[in-house]
Amino acid sequence: SQIEPSTVSFPIRKIFQKRRDVRIRLANVLSVNGEKKYVETSVGRFPYDYLVVATGTRTNFYGNTEVEHNSLVLKSTYQAINVRNAILSNFEKLLYAEKKERLYNIVIVGGGATGVELAGAFAEMTREILPKDYPNIDSDKVQVYLLEGGPHTLSNMSSFAQKYSEDYLRSMGVIVKTGTIVKDYDGEQVTLNNGEVIPTGNVIWSAGVTANVIDGVPAGSVLPNGRIRVDRVNRVEGLQDVFAIGDVAYMETEKYPKGHPQLANVAIGQGKNLAKNFQKIVKEETGLKSYEYRNLGTMATVGRNKAVVDLPFVKFKGRFAWLVWMFLHLMLILSVRNKLVIFINWAWNYVTKNNSLRLILKDSD
């Protein structure tokens, strides 16, 4: 909610506009035929010599269709706008609704980096923004819940990061419930595995992902979570000229016998390694290079001056960790213009504690 959507979503055509050897088509992929070497899509059939599958993941509701129907998700810029619209609309309803209890509660399911960062952002919003924009709402009654099924938040990070992320959130007023599983959500209330019921009008689900699988990939190569088994050069098992990279790829190595973490660094590294191997393939050279993931560290931000960083040889928290998080994420943004706009936005928000991007963008009811 602190930066404009156009600064983080960069058009792919802009990236390749000077490349005359790249063709882009917007389509739904229906299936792949590995024997005849073509991809069937909603806009036609495309033959290939080599195919790279990088379909990523989607939100996993673990078969609970009612929760899926009633929850908000956060996997794209469009969905992020929907979440912002829902929360701000919720505040508007608080001004006139007769039954307000459920409108005061914001529930986030999943204590990974996304859930932790969301909980911190909403906690800051209710403390700093709500009293200014909605003086008639008792902001002290607004409660943010973070529900995590495991014993701690940030399960893929160190115990150091887990402890301090939870401490930070609780100090900001967030109710953190670990070892808690959502059994049901009907749009009015959340029912937990211990029988507790939380009335709420907004549930944001970030409790896991499942891979987007394309029809035609051999069933024996697809895991229950949808990830596709690949060898050390990212070639799909059972398909000679098809490769998979990123979140959808499952590669077992000595260091990662259960597959690599589904992180951007892994996807970027696999993409670069595969590009070098394609150069060898085109030149009919042998000795393709195996992919080896080098863990440079993980980090998560909780709020203003609150973040945790896990590096291979050191762990730290607080303001410095927060600045490191801000800097690295800024460097990942495409284009100098976008970097500059985001930096100015962040600096303005930090100094004034007044986020100006609070528009409700949706069709009128």
C-alpha cells in the first residue's frame, strides 16, 4: 500500500522491445505434447525445439473450497490492489454498520514472510493512518491476527529470526497464534482447529502455494504439490527437450534433498544457468553445467525499523536489518525511474508517517 502498482509491475514487452528475436504472446497454456514437440494454447499451437516451463505457483487452500471462495489472496499486483480495496472498504463500513465486531478484525493466515510483513503493515496502518483518516473509528478496537500452523513464524529462517519477528509483531499489537490451523471461514467468522471462533470480514490467505502444472507433463514427474521433477540441468524427467525452472521445478541435490526453497534467487540462478547451457546446446558442445544453489541469506521486514536478516555467517535485526532489506529490494526493481519513485515514496512515508496511496480502486456497487 506504500508504492504505486506501476512501479513494481514492469511490462515484459518493455524489457524485450529492442530484441527482434523475441516474440511475446498473451495466452493460457492448455497442454504440452512432448512427442510432437508443440504447446497448445488458447490462441493457437506453437511448435518448439526446446521448451522452458516457468509457470510458478498459485495459492494453496488444501482443498477447502469455502475458505478459497471467501478469502483474499496476495500473489499478484492485481490481488494486492484487491486486498487494499477490501481493507479500506472495511473501514468505510465501520462508520455506519450496526454489527461492527467482525469489521474490527483483520485475519492473516500463514506466518511466512508474506504473512509477517502483511501483519506488520496492517498494525502500522491501524496505529498511524486510521486515526488520521477515520477519526470516528475507535482504532484501539481494530485487531490484527496472524495465524500460523507451525510452532513459529518464518519457518524457513533461523530461530533468531523467528523469535524476534514474533516479538516485534506482538509489540505492535498483533495477536500471533502459532500451532493454529483454520478449519473453516464462511465470510463471517473463522473457525480454528481448537474450536475458537474469530468474527471477521477480511481473511488474507498466505498459508502456502502449489505449483501450476501443465497437462502433458508425465504424471510420474509431478509431485503431490505440483512441482515437476528435474535433473541437475533442469531437464524435466521423461521429456528430453523440456526444462523447468523456478518455483515449479523440484531438484534434489546433496545439500537440498527435499528440493530447493521456492525463492526468487533460486529461479534467477536456474534461469542464468540454463541460458549458459542453451548456448552450449546450440553450439553442440558437451558438458552441461549442473545447477548449484548458493544460499546468500534470507530476510523479512516487520515494520518501520523492524526487520530480521539471516546471512550464512551472521544474523541481525532492527533498523540496520530494515535498511538492508529496503536497499536490496530497491535494487531488484526494474528501471531507474521506478527505483527513484519508490525511494521518494519510502522516504516521504518514513519522514511524515503518512502514506498517500489510500485510494479504493474498484467498480461502484
